[in-house]
Amino acid sequence: MTTPRPRLLVLATRRSALALAQSRAFLGNLVVRTPGLTVEELQVVTSGDKDQTSRLSDIGGKGLFVKELEEALYARTADLAVHSIKDVPARLAAGLVIGCVPLREDPRDALVGRGGATLRDLPSGARVGTSSLRRAMCLLRARPDLTIEPLRGNVDTRLRRVDEGAFDAAVLALAGLRRLGLQGRATEVLDPEICLPAVGQGALGIECREDDVEVLELLAPLADPETSLCVAAERAVLAAVGGDCKTPIAAFARREGGDLVLDGLLAEADLSRLRGGARRVAFPRSVHDAERVGRDLGEELARS
């Protein structure tokens, strides 16, 4: 006997323009697939949103973007929460689960250079804004002569700082620009060989209570199998190295023919001792198999 499905759900989301855009896009797909379903939006200002100036590593890391959303799930004031999965810690809070990973957006990074500059065009000593240790790691590998400086805030704020001349360039997720209709601001889309994407970049994670069978049944049809397996492999790399906000780490999985290709990079917190690794295996049939591949690569990076 099929479990009755709820007719009203509350979706928790951050209040930023990007968070609202991606949450509402997912919501539209959910409602289309579930006739008669009503969803209310609960907008939450997270700790990470309140402090727009400090380095994330100084105030608790990317988990600050999910904490209050998870509290809404615990309090049952929300039934599901929409995250950029790159903001979700490797280990979820007790009793919660990622119930759905939808089809991934473009996972690459984008350079927004003042005056149309590309990475190659930037002069020696150019100021590039990013608060991501991963991006700093990758940029300095390609251009050790650049000056990497912290830049936080929403997408509009970061673009404005470049336009005003405070920075010569900034690096942002291409997925975020695309979701806001701002992909035209990218002066260069950075090849993963130059800037390996963050774990889960471009993908959403829809979180809910692990015992909420009704919501899990609603979410299941919106999961993209290929994205789910690739993200599982990447997140297993993160978990295996014990990665947190102070860990410069990148992991990117994709399907090539019948294979899963997984690349990883890891450095120390001061960006020293950069090392990388890769795996190419038959495309996994289960999350468990994908995690095993990611864990194997992560353990190698941690040992090296």
C-alpha cells in the first residue's frame, strides 16, 4: 500500500538571490511532478550570511550556511531544505539525510576580469578576489605571481567590487552566474585542469529528516542518478581527508563513456605541499561503490 503523500510542504532556503533562484527552480520541478502539492517557502538568514566580511575559516566554515536550515528541519518548521551541496559538511547532522541530488549545473569556475581580462591577461601582481582556499590553491598553481585577497558577499557584491576597481578579477562558480542569468559577466570559464571544481560544485542537495518517508518518496523522482553518484564520490574524498573550511581541497567526478573519472587535489592550510591524484574505474552502480572510489582516492591524498 502506497504511503499517502503530503499536500503541503515547507521548504527552507537561504534568503540570498542565488539561493532563492535555485530553490525556486527546484520547487518548480517538484510541483510539476506532484499535482496538487502546495509548498510554502521559509526564508532563513544563516550565520554565514550575517557575517559577510570574516574569512569562513575564522568563523566556522561553510557549515554556517546550513546550520539554521537544519535547525528548521529539527524543529519541524520546515520539511526540506535546499543547499548548494558544496556548502554541506562531509558528515550530516544526526537524523538528517540528503534525499535528492538533482541534475547538476556546470561545475566549473568562472573568472570575472575587469575590462574583459582573462587569467592569462592579468598582469603580474594582479589582485584576484576569492575567499576559497581551493581557488587560491589552483590559481597560484597556474599563476604564482598573482595576489589572492579575500572577497566575500553575494554575487552582486563581488561583481561590483571588480567593477569598482577594488580587484582586478574575481572567481565565482559558473553555476551561480548561470542561475542568476549573469553568465555573460564571465570573461573566462576556467578549465578544470586549471581550477579543479569544489566538491559538489554546481549541484544541489535537498535535505530532509531521514525518517520522513513521505518527503523522501516525493524527492526520489527528482534525483539525477549520474549526478548523485559523481557527488557521492567527491564527498567521499572530502570525508576521507577529514576536510573542513581550513582544508584546500578539490574533487571532481564525471562520466566519460562507461567510466567514472575522479580527480582530486589537496594542500595544507597554508597552501603548501600541493598533491593530486586520480581514479578511472567502471561507472559505479551504487552510491556505496561511488563512495568506495572516492574514499580510496581521499585516503591516498591524505597519506601522501
